[in-house]
Amino acid sequence: INEDLSESMTLIRELASLGLAARSRVGVRVRQPLAAAEVVLAQPERAQRLEPLLSLLSEELNVREVRFTDRAEDFVDFRVKPNFPVLGKRLGKNMKACAAALASQPGTEVRAAVLAGGFEVDLGDSSVVLGEEDVIIEVQPKGEFEAAGSANAVVALHSAIDDDLREEGLAREIVNRIQGQRKELDLGYTDRIELALSGDASVMKAVERYR
């Protein structure tokens, strides 16, 4: 087993799951391509090892480009909440003070500290250091982005669809219908077929472009 490849592929699969979760919020069919996916890794040094696998991620998410960035704040806001089932047992009566302290701090800063090893919370008569298992990090997309995140990464999708993307999406839709007809007619993969297409101007423009 190639341990490095296995580890990288596990992360790619996680990024795909996050991207698909974000895509479901965009509200368009999977066959509709999107312009780009922005990936923010909690450990940016892992990006180089993922580069050879990005075509898999691009295909799975149906985006034209996958980009790494270290500026998650350009695409999302973070809200960090205490993981009550975990912290409640540890803090008891101090749980309320901990929740209030977390709510008063910028989510981006709290997340960065947690991922860097721990975020210290002043409870008045004592303090507690919160790790990844002690908090729940929620991702709130900005502007025209949709996003999903985990402890390891944030994936933000450009949700705006221009005419160019819409045309490619239409071409993919046509291909899907053709493949459906091939299946209905029980045509083999190697069978040669004659294909006739007609439709309104937008359909035929897409057909010609992706002939």
C-alpha cells in the first residue's frame, strides 16, 4: 500500500463530499458545470501532494477549475459553537460561561487557534483549552459562494452561472438524453449510430459548439 497516496485520496474524497454538500445548496443539477471550487486546507502543506489528484475532484464536482487558497475569509464566515455533549461533562456549571466566551470571539480567529493546537477560554476563576473535538465549526458562505467545511478543509463553490457555463450545461444535458436513448434501444457501446438533433436556437448553438 502506498501510504502517501492512500492518505491523499482519503482527503480528496472528503473534499468531494464537502463540495457536493455545497453544490446541493447551489440548487442546480449536477450536469451543470460551475466555474471553480476554492479549497482551503487546515494543513496547507498538503496541497502539493493533492495536485496530481485534482482532476478527480474537478470531475466529481463538475467544476472547470479547482484552486487552493489560504484566505477562507474571502468566501466564508465561521461560527464556532461549543460541543455540548463533550464539554458539558468537563465543565459542568462553567459550560454557560464557556459558550458566552466563544460567542464573543471572532469565529475565524477561534477556528485558527483550535486548528493550531487549542483555544484558551477564560472562565473567570479558571480557564480551559478547547481542541477540535470540543467545538463545532459552522461555515456561513459569503456573497455568490456556497460552501461546506470540516476540521480538515473548507470547499467554496462559485455559484454564479453565466451564459458560457449554461451552454456547456445544456450540451451535457443533451448527451445525457442521447445516452438514455441508447440504453432504451439496447445499443452496445461499439454500435455505430446516426444521430439527428433539432431544437430551438439555444439548443442548436450548444450542439454546434460541442459537436
